[in-house]
Amino acid sequence: MTESELSDVSLALGRVPSGLFVLTARDGQRETGMLVSWVQQCSFEPPQISVCVRQGRDVLAWLGDGAAFTLNVIGQGQKKFVSHFGKGFGLDEDAFVGVSLDRMPGEAPILTDALAHLRCRVAGRIDAADHCLLIAAVVGGRLQHAGEPHCHSRKSGLKY
């Protein structure tokens, strides 16, 4: 692909809309959360979603087959989650300072102020170049507040 073609592709890819979500995970007593945007429902029966996480993110070590995580749906106007989780956290840092949580045994934290949440179990992983594609079974969840999900597009489809 020429540089000009790559530039055109970048602009076009950037216009593929996505939502914004906070993926929360637990490993024993440790917990973390991270901002994710490449999420899509991929099955009706059973209900499943796909989530992409950049290769090299430490949290991938916690997301093996069967691992629990929660996908928290960010609503329109909930930019506090974007600024809080967008900076990223190390696995040894407390990602939830100042964030209201609900905790259930054996589950990853639920952000009580998020629009909705889905409790998930990793059903498979596929290396997808610079990202890892997680396929996850949805085992529970609910709409927590009225509203619409946050939707965004990027200027360039070749970077966040």
C-alpha cells in the first residue's frame, strides 16, 4: 500500500464508530480497570461479545479461558470514566479510587454509575496482530440507568 493509500485507509477506518467501555478484571484479591473501545456483540445464542485488547497489556495475563470480567458501558456525557480510565493503570495500582463499585463474589467490579454492565467469561482468545481478540460469553448484566451509550469515531484508524 502506498503512503497516500494508507492515509486514505486511515481516514476511512477512523470513521468506523465504536462505543466506549470500561473492562474490569479480577485476579484473586487484585482488581483493575481499563478503557476499551473495540467491542461488538458476536452471537445471539448463547449471547457473546468480542473485545480487543492491545498486545502487551498486563491485564491479558488475567484473561485466560474461563476468566471473569465485567464490561461496563459508558453512557453519553459520562466523560469522567474516559478521563479516569483512559490514563491506564498498572496491575499494582488502585484503579478505582473515587469510583463507586458493586462487587459480587467471583466477579469483576461493576461500575455502579455506568449506563449498563455485562458480566462475562472468556470463551476464547485469538492473536490479531497488535491486539488480542477475546470472545466472551455473557453470563449476566443489566441496564443500570436510562440513557444512550457513548459513541465515537477517530481521526485516524491507525491509532487510538
